[in-house]
Amino acid sequence: MSGLHINATKSSIYASGSNVSDLLSTDESLGLRAGTLPIRYLGMPLTTKTLTAHDYEPLIDKIRGRMLCWDDTKGSWIWRKLLKLRDVAYSYFRMDMRDGISCHFWLDDWLGKGRLIDITGAVGTLYLGVQRHAKVSEVVSLENWNIRGRRSRRFHELYNAIMAVPPPQPGNGRDVILWRHSDDDYRDNFSCKNTWDQLRVKRPKVDWHRVVWFPQDVPRHSFMTWLAIKNRLSTGDRMRQWGMIQGCKLCGERDETRDHLFFACPFAYSIWEGPARRLLGNGVNPDWQ
């Protein structure tokens, strides 16, 4: 239909399961090669089993390496906003340095003091003789630390702290990322819940929270109800700030507000009045408050 054809010289067919004979028989008619799993695609293994944390480590290492050198002045607006949050993200993980291959000397918290580049500034690379993007494993020579600064008056305390740490060894295993679960609790697994609890600003519970959020709620309905209570819906009075004129589509009222849309609008009130009277009796008030 589209006129596109499969390039048989660049394509292979992969199948798994008990009834794959019919699928594999089509490879001869199409001229495709029959491949076997697992394979790697875009650096990630493709297999019939669920990927483990170990399978994702190469991808995570690549992303971390790229994040250190990405320019936050280029790209889309949301991308620049995300990159500006790197300093916030750095405070929520640190490295358990073992072989030092994936751990950055200056840009990762592997010494327990935060990022070393934040302690010394750019001049620290000259005083210690370590390049800015060097890995910890690259700062070791003959199983000993290979850094300058022993006789320097600057950063002498940092120099002593580094020398007090055993150098990384290939036999120690791969470096491990430790995620912050609380102030002094770092673990090798990431928790969205614990991270959000640390990021968010905590305030007292409002008296209407169970009206919006409850175990059997429909998420999109709860979200819209929450927006309505907070008066954050895209009603006419709010859209006017963006230069848009928006009236009530139900009754033609020019000044569309949250209160009008739900209860003050004659059409909306005629719909809500019946259910509301069965729930609240005759004391139904069209006022939102």
C-alpha cells in the first residue's frame, strides 16, 4: 500500500515461543535471515526474559556520561529546563567506588564529600593534575593514586582524604550507584516514592483530600477535580491572561469562571440540581464556596 519494501539484506526475523514454525517459514519467502535471541539493539539486550538492573547498567552509564557534558543552552525549552536540574539530581545519589571505571573523579560523589569540582573549582584540575572528565580508574598508576598536590598548600585536606581511600581495583567489581532514600540512608535501588517525599514541599492535609484521592478513584477524574478545587482549570477568566477570549459554551455567558461553569450556569445547574438534592437534600447552594 505504501510502496515501502523490506530490505532483506539488512533485516532478520526473530521468534520465540512454542508455535513459531509458521512464522519462521516466512523468512524463506521473504529472503530474511532467521536470528536467535538474545541480541543487542541500541545497546540494550533483547530477550524473552525481563531485563535485570545489571542489563540496564551500560545504558545508565552512557546517560550519566552524556549528562556531564550536555549544553543547557541548546535544545528545546523543556530539555534546557531538565538539564538545569542536574545539580538537584546530583544530591540524590552517590557512587560506591569499586573498580572506578564508570565513576568520574571530579563529577561524581565517590569520596563522601560531594562533587570534588564543587570543592576546588576549575583550578583544582591543575593543582591535582587530573583532567576534568577523567574516571577514577584513570587516576591510578601501579595500584597507587597518581595525583599531584602533596606539597601544595591548597586543597591539602582534600589530597589527604583521597590518599586515605584505597585505590580502585579491577577485582573489586563494578562501581555501584547508591540512591538516597533519606538524609543518611543510601541504597543500591531507586525509589520514586522516597525521592518524591524528599523533593516535595510538605504541607498540612486539607479537609477535602479524601473527596479527590481515594483507593477506587479514576485518576483523570481526581486530577480534574483537584484542578477545579485549586481553581486551575482553563476557564475564560484565566485564559484572558493569555489574550484569549473564551465564553461559556453552555449558556453564552461572556465571563466564564470556575464557579459559573459548574454551578452558576443555568444549564449546568439544571444537571447538577437533581443528583445534588438526592445527596444533600433541599439545602443545595449554587455558590462554589
